[in-house]
Amino acid sequence: MDLHGFDEAMRDSKTGLTYAALTGQRKQSVQDAERMLSFLVSDFLEEKGYHQEASYVRIVAGASCSY
């Protein structure tokens, strides 16, 4: 698994992820964790060519869609 995709997703405002929470600059919330496993992150990863990572997020999030 290539974690660079998650790093890119964290820096993209369309994913809803917050850099401060994911880097430990502030305490993470349940909402932060939910965003990390969201369809927005999955779609972002898929668009950027991180297919395995996008599939992982969809599986863990319980999404039944396939690309």
C-alpha cells in the first residue's frame, strides 16, 4: 500500500480531511476518522491512480460500489 495517496488526500480540500488533526497538531475527533474512510477520500485516491488504496478505503468503510 502506498501511503503517499493518503498524504495527497490530506492536502486536498475536497476530501474534507484536516491536516492539523491528521498530523497530531490537534486532537482527532470521530468526525476526522470518518472522513479518512469516506467516499470523498476513496474517489480522490481512485482519480489519482491509487487504486489499491481506494479499494481499501471502500472496503473498510463498508461501501458496496465498485470501479
